[in-house]
Amino acid sequence: MPSKTPDYPWAEAASDIFTFKSKNYVLSVDYYSKYIEVTELNDLSAFSTIEALKGHFERHGIPERLTTDCGTQKNNDKHKALLVYRATPLAGIDLSPSQLCMGRRLRTNLPIARSLLEPKACNTNDIKRRMHHAKEKQTYYHNRHGTKELSPLKPGEHVRIRPEPGSKLWRQATVIDRHSSPRSYIVDTGQRKLRRNRVALRLDPGRSAVEVAENDYGTNDDMSHQETLDNPNPVSVPPAHHPPAETATSTVKDKEMPVKRSGSETHQTHYTTRSGRISRKPAKLNI
């Protein structure tokens, strides 16, 4: 007796086991599209057969009706998790992976209208626009939490390379040039050339700082020579006279010591502090 034509793909399916060249296989056929799924079986146990069938259903959805030779049923969270993921709409796109890949929703254990299970063509340009908007939104919220663009490196700068897994050594290297890939550089370790991302490179303060100090500020001899060139008729300046340490210390102490005021000065309405600020006494009620 011929079967009734289903309303959508994988609404009804049939399954059976066959042998080919001394190997056992399980076969599933969709009544709507005549699509075939074949999986090799390690053995003819019920467990292996059910695992193979659930692999078919996690890709195409659970059929409303399955025609078999009365095999046993067994549940497995692994296949159900894959089925749920493939049938769940993606954030920002509102389409599930099965809709993006096959143009239709998958039937799960949740109730769903039959009209939603029918294949529908998706607008490719609209999908790309949604994906682009979702990526821009993700980038915006990621960059707002303290992220910053690392400063670019110049050829010849000395850097340290981030240790590889299992090592704690920051190897020395020299930047050769920028790579065509974004945020990538070619560095030379002295033994070989490597390509590393900017986040894996750190400036070497042990070598770069000394060179920058010498190049930017120069030595005392260079500075004195520059002064001689700027002033062709230098004037000899006598060395500045520095008071002895004891005298300087006593002078500072004298300034810091509070000044004792006479009795007549205590009745003044204002006085001047050491910093030069005029302090006036508040008017009080005299009863």
C-alpha cells in the first residue's frame, strides 16, 4: 500500500539495516525528499543502531513517524543537545543553524506549528546584514571594557616574545618588519625568523631604554660641546658659593621655629603667618 506524501522534509522516514561486503549499515530514508542517510555499524546491538539513527535525526530533526522493524528506543543527551542547538535561533540573526544551512526548521520535542516546518527560502543579503550588525555590536561591547589599541612597533626595536605553553622564558628578538596580516610582525630571535601577533610582543626595557636615553638626551660631553658651539665667546663663571651644611641646616631650622611674641603683640587683632597670609581673630562676646 503506498504511503501518504508528507507535508515537509523528514516528517516521515523509514529505517532498516543491511549488509554490504561483510559490513553492517543502518539506512534512513526521508519520504518527502527521498534523501538517504547511511551509517556503518560496529555491531548489530540495539545500542549501536539507536546511536546511528539519532545521528541522522540530530541533523534533520525528529520525524513525526518512523517506520522500522520495531527496534527498541533509547535516549541520549548528546544527540538531543546537538538537535536543540541546531534548532535554536542565533542571537541577532533570529534564524537557526538548520535554517541557514538547509532552509527549514527542525522538529524537536517542543510543540511547533506544521507551517513553520515547511522549507522557506532566506534572503541572503538580509542575513549578511544581520550578521554584520551582530558582529559590530559584539565588537562595541567588547572594546568598551578597558581594551586599547597597542602601539605599533618599528623595525629595529628590541622586544620579548611571550613564552610558549610549558615555558616561562621571554625570548629576546628584534623587529624586522610588519607582516601583511593585521597586527602581525616578523621578528628575528638570532636563530630563526618568526611571525608573531602584536599582543605576544613586549618592548624590552633592558635594551631599548638605554638606547633611547643615549639617543634622546646625549652625554655630558655632547651637551658641553653644544653649549660651546652656541656661544662662541664663553664667559667664565665662578663656582657658586655653597654655605656649610651646618649653617644651611640652622637657617632652615630658624625659619621653621615659631616666633615668640611679646605680651603687647598678643592683644593685636591680626597677625601674619609664615606663608604671608593675614589671620584675623574672630570677634567674641565680652560679658
